[in-house]
Amino acid sequence: MTGFGKATRTLDNKKITVEVRSLNSKQLDLSLKLPGKYRSLEYEIRTLAAKGIVRGKAEISVLVETTAVESSATVNREMFAAYYRQIVEAQQAAGITENGNLTEIIMRMPDVVSQEVATISEEEHTAILACVEDAIAEFDAFRVQEGAVLIADLLARVDLIEGYKVAVEPYEQSRIETIRTRINDNLAKLAATPDNNRFEQELIFYLEKLDITEEKVRLTNHCNYFRATAGEEEQVGRKLGFIAQEMGREINTMGSKANNAEIQILVVKMKDELEKIKEQVLNIL
């Protein structure tokens, strides 16, 4: 969801610049920087952003630079002249000969300067919204390019997890033989002689609890589903996050059943790759 886009458009006497940037967030959290004159466009810009950005802590900045001298302020000349006459007459009546900065004083008087309500032309309205769309399109292209790199990295880490899972297999049978030998040695130290048939039944029951075949099968299915989902085109970030959680469940169960140092080491490596996957998935829309 991180990204950046910028677009510019030029009218006869104005240059419009729009920048869009975004960081990770579970929902769309949009802030808009817009000159006061163009506040009437806020709703339309937010609508465009909601369609194009979808999710993320986003900021849209709109800058309109004027290349010609413009002013919406007008001076009421009759009011200025009236104030001037009255002030001069009052000074003369009071015997004051120094005028000081009379012009500045009069300009601050009520109704001398009036501010016209700024209006946005249809051409300017259209140009600003088009510039916003261009910036969002560039922003989206940035995210697509970054997403392709992230997906490739995620799939490589899924391959590593499956590789570690395969590396567990040689230790499974030796682990069972080690457990069997250890139990037999402990029983040999006892004075009592157990029933061999019952002993074998209990041993099989105990070893079945340590069997991780089911976890390996489910982990393989989750990895395959992760790859298939990553190949989809639209908004797979949350779904990949859910699949990664399920992968974690199987890896944790394998670790709890390991009862073997080598298997535990491989489980830790799988967890390490999975944590990196979970972090990267947050960057995917």
C-alpha cells in the first residue's frame, strides 16, 4: 500500500501540481491539502481517492500556482476619498500639520477594501480533477511495480518454508527410534517386567501423538493456496495474511511435537521466514 504519484497540468496562467503518497493502514485514512479557494472540490477529490487508493494512510496535496498577477480585492475609491477629506478636515480643525502614513490608515478603514468571492472556472475545475486522476494513476502504477517485487519475495520465502519442511523428514524416523530406545532403556532399569503386547500398544499410541504427517500435509496445502492467491489480480493482501496465519498454526504444532533438536532448528527457520512474510503482506493491497 505504500506508494507515490505526481502529476502536473498547465492552464493559460496557472500551474496545477498534485502529489499522492500513502503508507500502510488497515483502512483508508485520507488527508487532503487543498487551497482555501478550492475547498468546494474536496468531496469530488475524496471520491476519486476512495476509488483509486482503496486502503492506506494517504495524503493528497493540491498546489495551484498563478503565473500572472491576480487579485480579488478592490478599492472603493469614493469611500477612500471620503475618509481622506474627513481626516484632513479634522486635522486642520485640531491644528495638526503632520499627516503621518495617512494612506495606510485609510486602507484599514471599514469598507475601503472589499474582497470579492473567488470563483472557479469550469476549465480550472476540470483540470484539477483530471490532474488528481493522473496522480492517482501514477501512484497506482508505482504500487503495481512494488507489488510485483513483494510477491516475488513472498513466494521465495514460501519455497524456503517448504524446503525446511522437506528437510524435517530424515529426522522423523530416527527420532522415533531414539524415543523407542530411550523408553526401553528406562524400562530395563525397573525391577518389574511389562507385558510386551501392552507395551507395544502404549508405545504406538505415544508415538502417534508425535506424528507430524498431518501438519506437513496441511502446511503444503496452505503453501499451494498462498501461491494461487498471490497470482490473483485484485486486493489479495488480507487473504494472504489469513493464509499466513494458518501456515503459522501448522508450523507451531510441528514444533510442539518435534521432540528433536534438529527438527526444532528447522521449525525456528520456518517461523523466521513466516514472520518476514507477515511483515511484507502488510504492504500488499
